[in-house]
Amino acid sequence: MKEFRAGEVVLQAGEALFHEGDEHEFLYTAKEGQGARFKHLPNGERQLVNFIFPGDVVGLQGIVSGNSAATAIAASPMVLCRFNKRDLANLFRDNPDRAYALTWIAAMEEHFLGETIATLGQRSAAQRMAWALLKIHNRLTAVGLAPQGVAYFPFKQRDLADALGLSLVHTNKTLSKLRPHVCWNNDSLSILDIRALAQIALTDLEAPQRRPLL
């Protein structure tokens, strides 16, 4: 991976890694910090497509299609490892274990986005919120970023509202209803009653899957 890596990128909170429509020469993996990918619409609205957590691959879609379908922005200071697009074929040829890890991560993101579509279409506001907070906490736990059950989550209510297709007012009211089961305060996210939250979310409890790291 040291031979494959082409340096690191350091971002400050609010800084963009790339913008929608940019041509891609590099693939990235998040090493430290958190961010998100956004789609911006002509009417000025935006949709949060997915969060970016340590261990996630960023920019793979852009390598395949030639340009980025979304804008990636840091929500906190971030460090990302950078890999040359032209070396990706060599990684698959010479390092099958790493290639499988990259494929696994991409497949898990596709699975997550499929669940997100079903959530936006079929779950109520409270169910959406409970599902999202469970998934986020689970993903951070999977990479060891929820010590004593408390995960760092440096996003705003507006970001979660964008991700779940809710108004900011509705998001605030829904979070208030879930407070007996979950606490999101001052960039910290903790689950107080995981069974109750899972029941509201209409989802089964799952142990965090260990994520391969590139």
C-alpha cells in the first residue's frame, strides 16, 4: 500500500476534496476526520448522499465514470490517503487481498445507499432518524471510534435533515422525541437504549462488522 499510495491530503473543516463534475486522477481513503458527499440542485437545495468516516473509500465512482457525481466536503479536519487512478489495475493484479478489501468497501456502500433509498421511501420521520443514528453509530464503532459507546460526530442537524429528506424544524422535533434512547450533543453521539431505538427504526440489531482498512 505504501507503493500504491501517492501521498496524503489534509483538509480543514468546510474545505472540499473535490466538486461535482471534477475529473478524477486520484482515489482516496479517509484516514482521520469525517466529511460528507453532497449533490447540489439548480434551485439551491442540496442532498447529503453519504457520510465519510475513517476507513471509507472516496472517489471510486469518479474513477470509473471519469468525473465526480457529488461534492466531498470535510466536516472536521481530515487526513486522506491518495492513490493514483492509473495504478488501480496494478493493485487488482498484484494484491488480490487488498483488491478484495476495496471491492468489499464499495459493495457495503452500495448496500447502505440501497437501505437509504428504502428508508426515505418507506419509513416515517422518527423511524428514519432512529435508523440513521443507529447506522452511523454502528459504522463508527466498527472502526474503533466509539470508545465507551460515545462516538465523535461533528455534523449539524441540517446535515442530518438533508440526508433524511426532512425539514430542519421536523428534524429538531423528531430528535427531541428520540432523546430517551439516543444522545447527540456537542459533536458526541451515544446510544442510550439500543433495543428501543432499533424497534423504532424497524431494523434488527447487528454487531458492527469489522471493516478492512486500506
